[in-house]
Amino acid sequence: MIKHAAISSATGPRTAAFAGGGRGTRGVTLVELLVVIAIIATLVGILLPAVQSARESARRTQCLSRMRQVALALHAYHGARGRFPEGMIDAINDISTGYRICWMHHLLPFMEEEPLYKQIKPQMDALLPNSFGMQRVEGRNTVVGELVCPSNPGGVRTSTPAGDGAGTQGFFGNYVLCAGSRAYGTKADSLAMNGMFYPKSRTRISQVRDGLSHTLMVGELIVVPRDAGDTAACAYWGGMDYRGSYYNSLHGGALFTTLNPPNSSVPDYLWEACANYPAGSALPKTPCGGCTDPSRNNVGGRSMHRGGMNVGMGDASVRFVDEQIDAAVWQGLGTRDGGEPSGEW
């Protein structure tokens, strides 16, 4: 009993002191709170760019994967037909023999888009001259996900304002085929481009004498949002931006050239279609002075990937190309039989 009392006596004051210890505590001061907030803000400032960079890296990788599917589909088409599809049916700005069909429509069966292909095939077979053709075909607004870069600003575009008929342009995509290293030029010039795909081209592998691994087949462009791309600074059918337009490929918007390096500050120019846009973001657009100079008719490769763009080569390999690539090397990659040394790039 005495021992027990001693223990109680020894522990009692400590318990009492602990119970009354709340009288000696204090709250968090304003200075301490601000310090904590500053630390959190610093951590967010450090981590956010890293997260954004990781996300963009993932988008770029996904873009490469989608581009590879396009390249493989092109080879599947060649295996089935003995040649690659035409870059587009019409000559640039000429609908005398076709009606705005381009390579994309022919590839649909080889990209697991058979239902869409069957839906538009009757219109493709009709080949009505001087017709709006594909701009009126049912199914034109169907989005083909494999043709959309995840980094493209503004999301998927499938409509246009009044002008050529409200909403008639159909689905726009980011992946385009290489017509060569020159501007499209006049109607006649466009039929003699030096790339793998151009108006009325029917290129065979044997004709790519520079070698498939040294010749560009697929590239990117930026599809600008409707509200930015269709407010006319210089009007033609409402001043629409036709870059990436598959269902109205008449102006060359489903093709690109290596005349200028990737993400060039030299504006794109679509003759008679008014798309004069500078730099990598493609925004804002600037007046195009009447759209009457066919010698400037050219769409360059552009992307929202920092520092360059993704490309697909003739052998179906894909890679990222730096926008600082030597201009001569880039132009050489655009030709199918120019004999230019590609070097390291």
C-alpha cells in the first residue's frame, strides 16, 4: 500500500502538469502562415512545369504513334493497289476532273474506318466535275481520331462559318502528306511536284530513288480554331483557313512542303484561299494581299510541340525533327528523287 501511494504521488504531479499544459501553448502566427504558403507556392512553381512537360512529352509520343498508323496505312494501300494514293484528285484550285477528294479518303479502309469509307464511297465514285462533292457528303463531320494531334490547340474542328455554305467543310486533321520542296505554284505546277504526294500523283516505291528512309511522307500542321481561322482579313468564301481540310482539299490544305523549315516565321499562303499566317502558333492571321500570287502557294510543316515537329518517313518510321534543321537538308528530305545527301539530322 505504501509502495502504491508512492507511485501515485510520483505520477500525479506529472499528470497534472500535462493536463494543464494547454495554458502554455500558442497559435500559428501570421508570419509562420505566410512562410508555409510561400513554401507551398514554391513547390507548386517547381512541380507544375515538370508536370506540364511530362504531359507534353506524353502527347508528343501519342502523336508519333498516330502518325505511324498513317504511315502504315499508306504502305497497306500500296500493298493492295501497287502504288500510293493520290495526294489529291484535283490540281490546285481546279475541279475540272475531280471534286476535292484527297489521300485521306482512300486510306479509311486501312485505318479501321470501313463504315465511314462505305458511307462516302458512293460520292467518291460519282466523280462529278464542278461539284461541291465531298463538302456535301454525309459523314464529313466524322472525326478520325488517328488524324488529330493531342497537342493541337482548340480541339477538333469540323465546322466553318457561312460562305461556302455554312458548316460544309467537314473534319479537319493535323496530319498531311509531303508534296515536295517547292511551292505548289500554278495549277500546272502542282501536277509536277517533286515529293511523294501531290495532285494526281500515283507514286510507287520504286520511284522513291532517294530511298524511303531519306524521304518524308507524313508531317504535321496546326489546325487553328474556327473563331481564329475564319474571321476574314482577306475574304474568299468567308476567309476560311483551309489548312488540314480533307473534304475540301482543293487549295492544297491536306498537303505540305519543305520549302521552309518546321515552324517557320515565313507565313503559309494558300492562293485563292487566303491563309497567310506566321510562326509556329499560326495565330493571329495577317492580311494576304488579295491571294493572287500562285508562286507563293505553300503550306509549311508546323506543330505545337516545342522546338520542332513529328514526321513520318517513307519507310513508315517516325521521329521528331528539330525546327533548327539545316534548310537544305530539310528541302532534300521533301524530294523523292532529287539525289540530295540527307546527312545527319
